Amino acid sequence: MHRSTRRPLPARVAAAATALAAGTCLTAAPAATSAPSSARPGATSSARPHVVQLGDSYSAGNGTGTYEERTCYRSPDNYGSQVAATLGASYTDAACSGGVVADILEPRDLGDPSTQAATYTIDPATYPDQQAEWLRRAQVARLCGVPAQPDFAYRYTFVAGAGVGSLYTGTVQCQLYARPQIDAVTTDTDYVFLTVGGNDIGFSTIVTDCLVAREPSRCKADLDAARAKAPTMVERTKDALRAVEARSGGRAEVYLLSYPFLINRESYGIPEVAPTYDAGAALNDLQRVGDTLQAQGIAELNAEPGADRYHFVDKVKQAWGGRAHGLDPRIVADQSNAWLVPVGTPGRDVAEFVHPTQPGWDATSSALRAAVTG
């Protein structure tokens, strides 16, 4: 669920209007695509079903060690790809490391902007607005670069420029962004898989304060804040899933998965030498509360008129052996049985810490596979 620093994101229409007003031009990015399907789940058809993966790092692939790119950390070995193969389905992965519920419906900036400069020959007699022509050529030349994924694009913002006769030198700010995840969903989508919500309630901060710094007052504050945010997070999730189902034309079966337990013991006091707060009990309780609220949210969606295609996969923790394969939160501990990447593991990126190793991804896929095919 790793989340990098996030800037507030406007709605797509507002972003376009702002861009035009500021002389910014947004590059067009094709929607994430795979082979389409015209078959409803379970229908008799020669067409392949189609799976779309949405959500955060626990869906994208963080921790597998095999990635298509290291911005969203999408992996061909994540649970969605595995289950799509079982179904003989085509597959589109729009999940992204650090994802929050808002990213399902809105574009998201990825990383910090960079700047690029170039000089083009632009005859002022032919192009009185040399700046506009320079920006057009910069986009055609892909001055900011070529996005690594079909749903990535660069936002070009003109920074400065000067012309000497026909030579015009300009500088542009380049901001990589991902299109709204929902854009991957079409009326050919048969299944949607996702995990979401952990980053909305402060996953990274909880890991830092409760498992790394082990600072009791901050850990307690983080966990209390997460519990307070959870109901609102679930309501936003419901809104997003309604929109996803509508985008599929009422066709897709939507599967929201729970998260595995993060630690392998029910109780763990911090600081370890003289405990004043049971962080383990509070963290486990938070995860149970999250499961209860998300399950309730799915039940409420299915209770709405004409809705019966939402599913909560609550067997992920069971597939992981309960807490058996969580991290041992003690300072000096044997992590050989953990199916999560321990913090500080050599050769691993920070974005991989406290994310499933391949056995964990395989266990999650088994839980989802049973839910989909059972």
C-alpha cells in the first residue's frame, strides 16, 4: 500500500480547464487495454472473459520482485494475473502502488515534476505565436519522455521561452500522471479485482510509527486516527465501486479483497524494553474492524435495488494461515516464516517493505480463486 507524497488532484474537467488557461497542454493517453470480451461470467461463449485489476500496492504487485515498471510496481505475478490465467481471461492491470480510493475516479500525479528544454526553428512569420508552436512540437517530439504504461501520460506546462529570429528556446515542466483507474473498465469487463483503503487510513504512517520507530504515543494516535477514518473510507469505496459497476454496464462481478494480518502475534508492547502500549493488539483489532466495515459496505451495495454483483473476499487471512505468516514485530526476530518483506531487507526498495513476497501473493490468489470459481 506504499504511498509517496501526494499532491491534491483536481477533477479531470477542472484539470483540462486549468491547463488551457495556463498554456498547459495535456498529452492524450490511450486507455489501458487488453483483448476485449463479450461474454458474461459463466455464459457460454467462445470469447475470453476480461479481468481488470484496480486498487493499491496489495493489488499492483509490490513485494513480488518482478515488475513491469517501478512507478506503480505492477507485476505479472500478482494475484489478479494468476486468477485471470485460471479463468483463461485477458487482463488489464490499473492498480498502482500508493493507491487511494480517489485514484479510482480521478487522475493521480506520479512522483515529482521535472523540466526539459529544447530549441526549435520556428519562423515567426508563419507562426506568430511561437510559444504555442514550440509547445506543440515539444509534445509531438515527446520531449518529456515516453510513458512506461498505456494509462500513463505527461502533463506539459510551459515554463519559459525566448526567441531570436526563427530560433525559439523553451522550457517545459513535465508531470507524469496516471489516468483514473476506472478508465480501464468497459462494457467488455467481466471481473474487477481490487484491494483499497489501507492508504486512506494511514498505512505507511502506521508502519513507520508502530513497527519501525516503535513510538507508543504516535503509534496509538495513528491507530486511533485510522479507526476514525475507516467508516468514511468505506463510504467512499462504495461510491467508487458503484461507479465501476456502472462503467461496466452492470456486467462486471466486483471482488474487493481483505488484507492479510501484518504481524504474527496478537499482542506486542512498545517500546520493547519497557512496554507502555500494546500496539499488536490495537493493530490486529484495527484490521478486524476494517474487514467488518468493508464486508458491511459490500452487503449494503448488494442490498441496493438491482445490485447483486459485489463480493467481499474475507478468506485472505485464512489463506495466509491467520497470523502465521505476518512479520514478527520484535526488534531482533527470525522473519524466515514471514510472507511479507521485512523493513530494511537488503536489495529491496522501500516501496516493497511490508508487502507480500511471492508465497503471500500466491496465498491471496488462492483465496480469490476460491471465491470466483467456487
